[in-house]
Amino acid sequence: MAAQHTLVMFLRALTLWMFHVFMPCLGANVKIGIPENYDGIFPWYLSKLPSLTTNYSELLIRGDDEGIFGVDAAFLYALKPLDREKQPSYSLQMMYRMAGQRQSFTVEVCVIDKNDNVPTFSAVSMRGSVQLGLLKGIPFMRVEASDRDDRNTAHAELRFLLMDQTPRIPAAHMFAIDSVQGEVSLTEDGASTLDPEMCGRYKLLVMVKDMAGKANAFFSTGTVTVEVTGNTWASPDPVRLQENLPGPYPIPISQVKWSGSQAEYSLEGEFPEMLFTISMDGVISLNAPLDRETQDQFQISIVVERPDGREIAKPVELRVMVGDANDNRPTFPQAQYHTVVKELAHRGTEILTVQAADNDDPKTDNVRIFYRLVVQIPETPRALFRVDRDSGVISVQADSMEGTAPQYTLTITAEDAKGLNSSCTVVVTVQDENNNAPVFSQHEYGPYHIPEDALVGTTVTAVVAGDADVRGGDSWQVNYRLESGNEEDVFILAVDRHTNEVSLVLSKVLDFERESEYILVLSARNPVALVRGRYGPASTATVSIYVDDVNEGPILSQSHYEVTVREGEEPGRVIATIRGHDPDSHPIRYSLRGDTKRYFSIGKYSGELKTVQALDREENSTYTMEVIAVDGRNANLSASTLVTVQILDVNDNSPVLVGDYSWKYLCTPRWEEQALVLASRDSDGPQHGGRLNFSLRSDATVRRNWKLTPINDTHTNLSLNIPYLSPEVYTVPFTISDSSSPPRSTFINLPVTVCPCNIRGNCKMAAKQLEGMPTIQSAVGILLGTFSFIGIILVVIFVRLSYQNPKRPSRTSQERVPLNISL
């Protein structure tokens, strides 16, 4: 009994779990999901009914026509298995009495599916047809199958497989089937090798499986017969259409047809939108006039697709060619042309070719063009030009262009066979040629007078050579040249290019005394060569110029004199001669300016510069003054020059020792690297006093004790030459000499203190002083004596004060009292 109770409780728990796990039914107070085909113990307790309590009575179940369900202790149970395919759900109305009142609620029992049905094909024999040209992957038929299990579960989720193909020619795998949809299509091999003549019928073995094709799925097989049929899908014949067709539009021009399954058509290609269209029946139409000049042919791709947009077969091509109609007038590439013809051009000279273009078909006579000259401005003289009717070449028709207008405007028309025409303008400029030489109005010009003091840049005269060619052109321009008489380039030519006038301009200072007359030969030439004739005498003229004499000031031979004088030289010597001349041979007077201290003098008429007193280079090494030369007959005319006098150095100064060495000392015993730095100076220049030489007196003791070491040109080190020298003040004799030859020298006796030193290098005691001079020891002794005397007086004063206030000193205080010192 206990085991039975345990089983009942287990079944109730299982039922509650199933109630929560399986998909609930909708629209009921209580929803219960239970699997079909239950093969356990009955009654099968399904779920506790929460609406029922222990004190209910008179329970009645409605909706259970087969008597399958019952209630025990508020638990719903089933008495036999349920079949979902027979009835997927039960709606049970529970009616009962509680507390004397009738109550009810609904229980919805949903039967949960199990995979207990085998999928089956919809037809025993399945047939289909495939058309030639079908692309791979495009379905041409569909096999259908069904499964009685719940469609919302994997039990009815079907998968299709292609098991075999008979025959396996020309390839073993000609077909493929979509595993989900069951759509049959061609493979790559099938699309490329399908041939009804080789094999017109195939049998395919197909399988359908439920459970999405899993290994434990139910399955069944079927046979599909596929017939191979031909197809009318091919490129249509090319179409030729005349441009500008009158209509009405649209005009059908071709048709295509896909003979297989339902298809839709579309057009692709380089043409305006809606110019060509295709109907659902495959009829291609033209919707607007064509223009061959815009596009002379069209390559149209015709695409065939399934209603879902997938392309069925490869596109086919339709070529549309546009025929020409003479509907374009010939046109020139530019509205106006410019060209040039030389004035000496002869009859038949070609000056320009104009070419018009016609956009009509070049393979037809519609593009043949004829040219004609219709207007010439100015009109006279007539018939100057002509244009070739076929080539458009414009040429000269007159014998010569001389004397004609400088410019002509021609109107040229181009016309085709239909009479359509257009025109352009040709501007012809008659180019002047150099067929006229420039000529002067007279053969001789002058004489012209110009003072010799005329400024450079003065214009002497201006002349012009006339030219009969067109003004402003290269043939009219004139280049002038002085052929003779200007060998020293005294004059230059300045040409006004607007008038061809040439000015004769002074380019150098004139000198009457040197040249008083100039005869110039002036020639005139064009910058371009003469094309006819030659330059004659009229293209050359003579210009005569006289120079008028003017009184001129003196001229000095140099603008700057540099003179050198040795210092100390005896006064009165001539150091320089200032030379000048007067162009008019007038006498010259010389004077000095800027010699404020009157060190120099100059000869009034000779120009000899002399020193007045001896010069000292150390006082001033350079003197600068100005020499004035005045015309002897006109004091307003003068010239000046600078004179710089450099004073040359003479070795007249001896070198001297510089600095105070009385406070310096040397340590004994000798300290390494210790020395006295001695400085010297020489007032002479570097030539004589550049490098100064120090040398000890030629005495064995002196040279044994002392050493001189040069530092540079003016400084040397004095140091001990031996390790030890007794402390005292020594006199060190040495000589300072300059670098001149012969040298100047100065003899020096330098007192040098030698003393013992502490570790810091300071003297610890005074050295012995020289005789006749107080020593350092004596000075220190005097100071110590003075300080001792003052100390005794202070001690006496402190003792007397202590007796006035006697106090027995303690042991501690006794230790602090200093010992008495005897002085």
C-alpha cells in the first residue's frame, strides 16, 4: 500500500512538472500539457486542480465524451493514452458545489506531440520538365511531402535529399534538390551539359526525412521523372531603324519568349530610360524618335527572371542600328578665323583652309559639302580672293596685294546636297613687307655747337628717317647706327620707337683742347631685311658738331696720395710732390687744409710737401690733410686731393718692467709651479717691440738660484732654480730686451722676498730685510712690546679691584683663575 502511495505521489509530481515545462494551452482557467501515447500505469494522475478544496461535492465533468478523465482528491487523472493526431486538446468544464453554491472552472488539456508518424510524399508519381538554357540553381519543379506530427515541432521538420539519378549521362550529378523547400534545379554540370538529344528523360530517387534529417528520423522515398525540353530563348535578329521615325509610338521592333516556367522580362543597356521597353509577353518597343548623330547603334541585353527576381537564364542580346537621314547642316568648328597674307603674295597663294563638318552618316552623300565665298568687306578692289568649292582652300586671286586695304573680312558658306548650310567669317590681315628703305630728309645736319663743359646726357640734336611701310610694323621701325666719327664713344643714340626719331646724346665729358670738332656719319636700317630694293645714299646722313672752349679748373693727377715718413726724421725734407695741370695752361697755386698743428708745408707753385718739425710715431702714427689746387686766373676754379702720411716706427724706446712686486714672495723650500709673473711693455711698434726677452745677469750664483720662463711676448715667470734658498729679501738682476736689430735693453734689479710658508702657501715669518731697511721681525717686536705694556696696566687695575672686595675662592673658582704670567 505504501509503494502504491509513493507511485501516486511520483506521478502527481511528474504531472506538475509537465504542466510547467510543456507549452500551455491558451484561453483556460487551468492549463495542462501531457504527452501522447502514454504507456504507463493508469489511472494517470495529470495535475492537482487548485480551484478544488477538500469540501467540494457533486463534481461533474463536461467535454469528456469518451470518459477519459476523472478527478480524485482534487487531482485530475486519465484512464487511457491520448493521441494528438486524433484530438490535439480537450476543454473540460468542471462543475461542483461548495458551501451550498454551484461553481465551475475550465481545464484545458493540450496533448503534446511525439514523433510517431512517417513523412510521405504528396504524390506517388512526381513529374517535371527542365528547359534548355536554364541557369544553375534555378528551380524548375518542387516535390512536396507531409508529416502528421505537430508542425510546430521538429517531428514535422522535413529535409529532402537526392539519392540517385538515372541515367548518369552526360554527368553523374546533373540535378540538385533544396533540402528545405524541395525545389529541384540544375547543377553547374547540368546547366552546361544538358542535351535532350543525348538524354531527354531522367529519373531521380528522392528521400524525405523528419526531425530535420537527424539520424533517428523517419523517412520515405519517391521517384521524380524529369523531361528535358527545348527552349525558344535566343538572341533575336538585329534591327535597323531609321532615325526620326514619325510614329505613332510605341513601335514594336522585336520579340523574345521564355518557353519554360512563368517569367518576367527586363532590358539593360546604354540608352535613355524608357527609350526601349519590353512587355510581359516579351514584345520590345521603341518609345521615342532616335537620333543617329547622338547614338548610331544600341546593344540591348534582355534579362529573364522569375517573379522573385532570380535570373532564369543568361541574357540575350538585341542589336539596334540607326539609319541616317539628312537632318544636319554642315557647321564650322569656329565662327571666325584669322589669317595673314603678305602684301607681295602672288596669284594662287593659299592663305587658309576652312573645313565644315556634317554629323550625318559619313558613309552617305549626306555629308558632302560645297564651299562658297559670298561677301568681301571692303568690296574693292573686287575678286581679291577665292575659295575652292570642294576643299575649302582660300587663296589669292589678284596679281598683287600692294596698295590694298590693311584688312578684309570674308564670309564663307558651307552647304550640303539638301541645301542645308551655315557660314563663318574669315578675317584676312594684309601683312606689310619691308619693300621700302628708310630715308633722311637731308644729307647733312648741322653744324651744332656744344660747350665743352656740357653735362653727360645732354641732347645735341634729333633727326628722323622716314619709312613708307605701314607705321608701327617691323618694316617701319628704324635702327640707327653711327658708322664713323664716334670711335671713342663720345655720343650715343636714343630712339623713340613711336616716332622713329633718333636723338644724339652726349655720353662722355668733352675736352676742347683735345677735340674741337666731330663729323658723324649716321645710317638708318630696318630691323628686318628688305624684300625688294636696297639701302641707298638717302639712308645715310652726316652730322657736324663743334665743341666750344670753356675755361676749366686745374686737374690733379691723383685723387689720393699716400706718403710714408720715418719718425724723428729731420724737418724740411720733401716727402711728396702734388702734381696737377690746367687744361687752359693757367698757373696753379697749392695750399693745405686740415693740418691744424702745422707739421707740414707745401710749395705754393711747386706742390712740394715737406715736414716742418720732427714727427713722433708714438704721439700720432697717421696724419691726413687736403691739398687745394686753385686756378691762378680764376680763384673760383679749384681741385682737391687727400694726402695721408704714415709715420714709420723707429726703435727709440726701451722696454720697461710693469707692475708692483714688493708685496709678492716665493716660498722656501721651493713650491712646485710657484713663480712671480713679470710683465713688460715697449712703446715702439710691433716691428721693434713685438717680443720682449728676459735674461738673467751672467752671474753663476744668480743663474744657479733663479730661473726665468717665458709665458708670451710680454710676460715671463720668475721662480727658484734650486730646492731651498734661505729666507730673506734678494735682489735679482736681469735684462729686458726688445726684438729690434740692434736691440734696446733695460737692466732691472728686482727685490724678491723668499720666506718659509705654511700649508696654505702663506709666509710664516718675515724674511731678512735688505740693509738700511726695517725688518718685519723688528716691526713685530715693537708691536708686541706695546701690547705687553698695555696688558700689565690692565692686570694691575684688575688686582686692585679684587683687594677692595676680598672673597675666599672656592675649589671651583680657583680652577677658573688663570695662571700669572711674567712679562
